[in-house]
Amino acid sequence: MNTKIFLCKGAVQPPLLLSAAPVVALLCFLAAIIVFAGASAISDYSHIALLGASFLSVALAAFCGSLNRRGMLTGIRRSARQILPAVPMLVCIAMVSTTWMLSGVVPTLIRYGLQIINPTFFLVITCAVCGVISVLTGSSWSTIATIGVAFMGIGSVMGFSPAWIAGAVISGAYFGDKVSPLSDTTVIASSTCGVDLFTHIRYLMITAIPSMLIALIVFFVCGLYTDTTPTDEAARILGLLDSTFVISPYTLIIPAVTLTLIVLRVPTLIVLLCSSVLGLGGIFVFQPAIVEWLSSDGIPVMIGRLLWSETAFSTGVESFDSLVSTSGITGMLPTVALVLCAMLFGTAMIGTGMLSRLTHALTRKLRGRTALVGSTVASGLFLNSCTADQYLSIIIGGNMFRNAYRRIGLEPRLLSRTLEDSISVTSVIIPWNSCGVTQSAVLGVGTLTYLPYCIFNYLSPLMSLLIAVTGFRIAQTVRSASATETSEAEAVRIPIRS
């Protein structure tokens, strides 16, 4: 399919200042939330900010005459195609979290993890294991929703801050997702820029490996200086795990089957559904006491209630109750609502032509390697914020900058790498991006809370900039006349292929 994301010739373009107004308004509103209500309130008010910015962009487009039905239909098709598939996955992730906890999978992983893992190396092991699993599966979302949740429980009992644990989980998962040939973002970035997949991955290693090594060093140092001496509360939690759940190695059959399905490249939604069904069956097989406790109104009612609503434990030990209680699908509904609001904002920015106006202004006068890579990084963060979706941001970014890189003789693999460094791995640290919203809900840690500890995620774009400044392994050819004389029509009207 060939869709025009920039306004066609003859159409009215919104002025640059008006195009920037919705983005500025969104950022100012979110900054005000942080100042007056705290970073934790972002998730409560982000949907209001996104809806307000969406309305503002449509109103301004109507005011300047750039609003048209065709453009809005294109915008909603593009945003919906990329973001709506996340909704059923969010529902399935909620069911996986619930059933894996109540079937004893997560409690067993916590119990065994505490016996096996030395607390000094916990953060390093967490990051490395999540990285390996994500490389094998090609999915950061699946990695975080399964093994990442287990590491959150293990680390909490050990005494680590949830923000540090989430940072280690996310850093490892997104490193693996970034360099895996099975990853959809990796395939999209390479194909959008016309680069061979394995050429793209090898070139990614130049920035990915140093960033990951630095992240592992930071997590190791943190482990050295974190007091993880067992406390009375930790001992109580372990005792309650043993008395509340049947801790058995047989429960690990469920994650083993899940990982097998992921490695076999079964579609993510089917994997999550199968994991939910296995977890639900595991409740009946491994946890008869919990079944007896919950089934007073009948088995069908019990299944519906534990999947849909909160299942709370009241043992008197707050840390244990918060660790093992589940929120079901209802706990994920605010996240679903936020994802849909982000989709509406992306629709408004694309459909009104404001996103195209801003991106064209960013790229038309770029000259020089460092300036171009720097603008690609900045645009990646900007697109992640505007579209709230990493896939759409990669596609738009690749089409935005392809001619600019060709014009000054830079290889397309530099563009594909920079897009991955600035979009794929930073989507999770933007509170209203679909990745940031999802991982915050899954791990139970606010996006802005874990952001400072996602070492790999913010080192990647910085490493891209550093490599661009030094010119290491960046080949540059003499500019050709044909590339230099790119027509204005081509710059204004860039196709996206999907």
C-alpha cells in the first residue's frame, strides 16, 4: 500500500507555529501535572492532556483551512492500524499476570530465584537474562510480561527499589528486541530504509554493545552498594509464599511451554492466550486451596471474577499482599483508555497535516553528518511523542530522512541504526506512548519513576550521537548531482510503504 503522509500539491498546509502548538500544549500540560501533582499523577491525567491536544490540533486546522475529510481518514487508518492491535494484547497480558500469579508460577520463580541468585548480582542477572530471552523471542513485551514480572517479585523481596528492577528488566528486554532478527521493529527499520536485515543488525552492534556494557556495569555497581541483608519482613514474605501457594517445579512447565511457543514464532496474541489458558488450568492443578477459597459461588463465576476483577490477599503483611494480589482485566482498562487517547492524538496530528509540516521543517535544510544524525535522534523522540507508536514513528522517520541521507552521501544503514536507537528503545520511556503505558502497567512502576534507571534506553540515542561526532565506521561518499537536486515536490510528498 502506498499512503501519502505529507499534504499533496495544492492542499492547504497549516502554518509551522500552529502545527507546533498542540505538541507544545501537550508538553506544557504534562509538565504542569508533574510540578503540581507529582510524576505519579501522569498516568491519571495523560488521557486528558492527549484529548485536549487532539481537539486543539483539529480546531487549529479548521481555523487555517487545512482540515479535510480525506486527510483525517488517512490519519485514523494509519494510527488505528498500528495501535489498535495492542488492545487485545493488553487484555491478554492482564490475564497472564493474573493466572501466572494464582497458579503459583510467579511465587515459585520468586522462591527459587531467592535461593539461587546472589543479591549482589541480581540486577546484572536480571538485565542479562531479559536480554537473552528477548533476543531469542524478538519480543520485549512478551519478555517483560512473563519473566520480567517474576524478577520484579524476586527483587522486591530482596530489598531492591522497584524502579531499579524495572530499569534492569526494560534495559535487557529492549536490548534483545533491538538486535534480534526476530524483532518486528528491527525488520521494519531495516526494510523502511532499504537495508539488509543482518547488515542492519551488525551495524546496530556498534552502538548497542557499548550501551549495554555500560548498563551492566551500572547495575553491578548498584548491586554492590545496595543493602540486601535479609530482614524480618523478607523472612515473613517467604514464609507466607510457602503457606499460601504450593511451590513446585512442575508449575514451571507453564513458562517453559510459553517460551517454546515464542521461539517457534507463534503470533504474540496466540502465545498470550495460550499462556492465560495454561495459567488458568494451573490454578486448578497446582493450587487447590486457592480454588476452594475462590469457588464459593461456583467455578464459572470464579473464573470470570478472577480474570476480570481484583483478587486481593489479606494476610496482614502489606508488602506480601501487594506482591501477590492481582487486578485482572479491570486493572488494565485505564491503560487501554490511555492507548486509545494516544491513537486519537496521532490521528489528529497526521490527519491535519501538522505532523508533516513539522517534520518537513526539521529536514529541509539539514547539512552535515552530525547535524543529520542529531536531527534524526531528535525527530525520533518527537515522533514517538506525537504518534505514541514506535512502528509508525520508524516508518515516518525512514521516509522523512531517506533523501536527506542520500543527498550528503551517507549510507542508509546509518539511518536505520539511528532510527532504532532513537525510536525503538525510547518508546518505553515516554509516558503516553503505547510501550511506556503498557510496561508501566505490567511492572507496576510509573514511567517517569523507572525512566532514570533504564540505562540502556537513554544511552542508545546518546551513543548514536557520539558515534556520529567521531565518525567511527561511518562511510561517506561524494554527493551526486541527482541526489542533491531532489525536487521540492518529492520532499513535500513522501510515500510510506506498508
